[in-house]
Amino acid sequence: MKKTKQTDKGGVNRVRMTLVFLAMLALGIACIGQVCYLCFFERGLASGTGGDYVDTTVPDWDDDNDTVCMCYVRANTLRPSRGEIYDDHGRLLVGNYNVFEVAFDGKQFAKEYGNTAKYTADEVDAMLKRLAHDFYVQFNSRFPNRDEEFYYNLFKKNYKSKHYETVFPVNVWNEKTWVSSIDTAHIKNLPYLKKKVTDKKTGAVLRTVKFTRYLNFVTFPVRINPYGEMARRTLGINLGDRQFGMEFNLDEYLAGEAGSKKFLELNHAVVPLKDRIDPVDGHNVHTTLNLEIQNAVHNEMARKLQELNAEWGCAIVMETKTGEIKAVTNLRRQSPDSPVYSESMEYALNAKVEPGSTFKLASLLAFLEKMPSDTDCIYPMFDHTFKFPLKSGNYRSYYKADSKVHGETLGTPNEIFQRSSNIGIASMIFKAFGIKNFSSYKAQLAKFGLFDTIHTQMGDLMPAGIRNDGRFDNYYATCFGAGFNIPILRTLMYYNAIANNGKMMAPIFVKYVTDDYDTIQKFEPEVVMEKMVSDRTLKKARAYLDSVVWGKYGTGRHYKDPTCPFAGKTGTRDIWDANIGGYNYDRNAVSFCGYFPKEHPKYTVIVYIYDVPQHSEVAVDVFGKIARSIMNSNNFSAMHNIEEFDYQPLVLNTPINKKYFNPLFHTLGFDTTDYQTPHQFLSARTQDTTRNIVAKALPVSKLEGAPNVMYMIASDAVSTLARAGYKSAVYGRGVVKRQVVDRTNRYVKLYLEP
């Protein structure tokens, strides 16, 4: 009987195992079938291309297409790293920086501290107060309007409501409020925000972990200017509706290309897809700006604007030969009563300003191109009545006066230019072109390129807004830079052409663009006009500009400095006041544009200061200080080229090996003669301005039995001693200044000095 029961029980077990096996087999077949079905009939599920799914990544996708289930193909944008901006020596001007958005998660805090059995209400409240205190201490300087009570109420409110709230959102416009990795590290390392992990059996502390799940730190990439306000307007911004400067105009190089990662959202479940496009990082832009020059320009301009309490000021430095912009400063007073100036507008390219007397150079060039001689006539300077002929044969009189001087004081064109006489320069133009021939005068200005639009890397540079309405007053005012607007950079361009022997260069802001491995694009200097004026006009114009600073009557003569010789032209213009509908004669826009050094110009600079009671001397002062700062910089001595000097000074007492003598001086550009002498060394004893070298044989004399190798370079000294049977040891660098001879051991110590 027992045996029968065991047999029946075994049979039941076999049946059960068979059923389990069959069930598992059926499940396996079903899984394999489903896999095959998905692979062959639902391939679109993996690629996101099936007809039953709505692809939101394509343009004009339609939500009505989803008739089966809530299936969407979506994509996450993968942001590229934006390219960085450097100066002409590879120093960072604009870079990438990560800041953090700090948020408090009330729901997570309640999950950790809301257990009343573990934490009492007083303990939770103490935790919130401690956290509020530490936030206040860490961020008080950046958020002075927030006290401890503010943080405590914020944390407590969100803890009670279990809400998620951002404590410190990222304000990209205000660097002072940014939360850095230093701040987040400080918060994460607060002692009470750590948790000790212990061994359950022994109770020993295994490790300490940070326990800040209710404080979230979201990384946010921003652009940072390491040098603050320096050239900030030129470097620019490209965010939202604020788009200007290099960041905006060079965005095609800096931005890079965004990537994407697709995923399938199926009934709120996320399934990654295979499609992925990696982002392409932006390229780095290497500008023409020079950090030292930019610093000098910024500081000098800011100092003078504060001293004068001016409304705004602009200064630009251009390299004469290439047109490279080495510095741009656009400073404006932050508020009417503020002594602080910051970069706020692109005055250099976009300001609509009357140039004032700096435009007299353009008028002078027009006059010199028209008149065969500028010394045959004299013209009124301070007080004159112009007679404008009418069709009836009569004249209409226009009385003009430059100063309190009455009566017609006459002067030469050079004296007129030195004194910056409006009447004088207008008289010269009327003499050259005719008092009724404004069109001819304007046509001559057009030959200087003043009415051409110049395309630059920072946008278009607009032409001078000179209009010809046939009115005498308009013609008269144009002669000395009044009644029309011209970009400040435009004035700098034609001054630079005079400094550059008549060749007008387009302003260039970017030298080349690089990626992580190589240079991908270079920008060469662009010549706008090979010869703006004739050589005769050019030579005279340089002399006129020179006389403004160095002449007896020059308006810039009080700032001449033999250690920093410069030339240029001053400008003073009354400010148009819309409230009174006329010019405010008590407030001026003053300027100075010129170049230095005046004999071999390296840089051309314009200084423009708006809304001051003073005249142009203050602009000359700023120009002079900028020029001296640049000339005194460490790299200025390297700017001098060999061709600037009539001949090169030589170290005349240095013995030179005969076989190297001719090749050496030929490389330096000197003429030599083949010298027939048995002696091994020659010495260049004399030289003249014709670049001819006169050499003299230099026999090697004896010094205590050994050859005298004084003033030789080390290699020549060692070889000479070796041929004489002496060993030698060399100490130092340069040429031999001392030799110590050991005649017994035939050994010589050579001490070298520069």
C-alpha cells in the first residue's frame, strides 16, 4: 500500500515538471517570436522611423498622426563647446566657465528629515536654521539684500509644501552673482551635510559620504572675460536679444554645431535609440588685440574721463603697416552722477559723431591735391565776411568769426592748420574749388574713399554722411567737420593712410582661426587704396601734421615730448542739444588723431571724448600718455627693424675668424672686400654710412707663452689654443674677457662674459 502511494506521488511530480517545462518552453518560444517580430516587423521601434510613431525631430511634425499609442521620437540637444577668443599673443580674452544653479528640494528634505520618530520638529528646525546661516555667510557679499531669515523662510516654506525651488538662478549678465565650484564644494563639505557609513556588526566607521540630495547643483556654461571691462564691448555678447561685438559677428566660427541623441518616449517610458550626432566644438578666434596696449588705452581713457566727468570716450589703436586693431576702448558713465565708467556701446564703429577739426586733414588733402603750391597765398583766419555770388550779379554776405579777435588776420595754410582756424580752412577750400562748387570739393573727398562702405570682420563701416543741399552754410561747415557724421574708426583709417605712405588699410580685428589641431583660416591685411594721395601731397601733409604738435602755433604744442615724438591733428566740436534745438557752446566733443613715432610710424591712434567743457588739449594729453605707455612697454624695442637705421653699429674690437668674416657682414647687409693675409683673424676697425667695412688683420699675440684669445668667441678661442698645443676649459658665456695660463701643464682657463 505504501509503495502504491509513493508511485502515485512520483507520477504527480513528473506531471508537474512536465507542465513547468512545457510552460517555460512556450514562454521561450513566445519571447523568441516576439524578438523576431520586433526585429523584422517592428524595426522602426529601434530606429524611430515606424509609421505608428510621431517623430518630433522633423520639421512641422503633427501630433494628430499618433493614432495607436503615446509614442514619440524625441531628441536631446548635445551642446558643443563654444570657441574661445585670444589676443595676438595667445592670451585668453573670452573663455568658457561653468557656474551652478543652486536649488532646494523640499520633497527630498522631507523624505530625509520628515520622520518624526527619528527627528523631532525642533531638530528639523535647527537644521534649517543652520543651513540658512551658512548660506548667508557664504553668499552675503553677492546677495546683500538676503539675510538669514530670508533663507530660513525659503527653506521652511518649501519643506512644508514639498516644493522644488531655485535658490540661486544663473544671471548671465551679472558675474558678481555667479556660484562657482568653490561655493558648491564649501556647501557639500559642511559637517552636518555628511553621513557616516558604519559596519552593522562592529559599528566601525567605514567611510564618510556627502549627504546633500536635497540640495541640487545644476551646471550652467557661461562666457567669462578674465580682464573684466577691458575691450568688453568689442569682444561682445551673443545671448538672447543682446548680440554685438566679436561674439556675434564671428559666431559662425565660435558657435560650432550642435549634436543630438534620439530616444523613444513610449507611454512615458524612455527607450534610447541608436541615432546619435556628436556635437562639433566651435573654433578659437585669435584677434589682433594686444593685451598690454589694450590695458594702457583702457586705463588712460578711464582716468581722464573720471577727471573730466565726461559722458563717454572712445580710443582706438591701429598698427600702421597692417591695419590691425591693437586696442579699442568704449567707455561710458554708468549714470549721470556715477564716477564709474564701463564698456556699454560700440562707439568705434557705430557712433554718429561730428568729427570736428580732425576732418581738416581731409580738407587739407583736397586742397593740396588741387593747388600746385600751398605757399603762394595767405588766407583770413579769425574774422571774415564771405561773399556768395548770386545769379543777379549781386553778392550775399556771410560773416564768420572764429574767436574774439576782430579784423582780418591773414596767415599761411600751415599757420591756419596749426591754429585750427575754421575760417582759414574754408577760405583755402573756396580758393581751390570755388565758393559755389561744393560738388567738386565733395568729389575730391570721394577719391579718399570717404563715401565707400568698408566691410570689416565686425560689420560694415558706414561712409561719411556729407550732404550737398546747395546751402553755403553746409559747404562752409563741412570744410572743418561740422554738420555731418562719420564713424570714429573711419577718421582713423585715412589718418593711418598718411602715416602709411599713402596706403589705406582696412581695419582688421581677427588674424586667424584655429581648431584643436591646426589653423583653419587666416586673414591677411586688406589694402583699400594703394595710393590715397600723391607723393607731393603726402609729404606736405606729414609736415602739416607735424607742425600741429611741434610748430610755434600748434594746438598740441604743449604736449610735445622729444622722448615720444608724435604728430596729428586736434579737434573740438560743440555738442548738439536737442532740448534747445541748437549747439551747446559750453559743452564740447574733443578729439586727437595722430601717429607715433612721427618719423617711422608704428601705430595710429584716435582719442574721442564727449561732453566736456574743455577743448582738444585734454585729448592730446590722453594720446601722449597712451603713446608713452606703448613706447615704454617691454616689447617696443623689438619693433625697430634693420632698415630704419642708416647703418648698424658693430663691436669693433671683436676678433672674427677670416673664413666667417665676409659671410657674416654680407648677411648684415654690409659690403666687404676679399682680404689676403696669412693671419687667421680680422677685425672690423671702421665703418661709414655707405655700408662698407674696412677690415684690419689681427695677428694672434702671445700671452705668457700661449696665444692671446681675448675677446674671441669660445669656439675660436679653443681651436686657436688647440693648434698651439694648449688644452682649455671654458667658464661662462659670451666672449673671452680673461684667460689664465698654466705654462707648465700647457693648460688655459677661459672666463667668458657677455
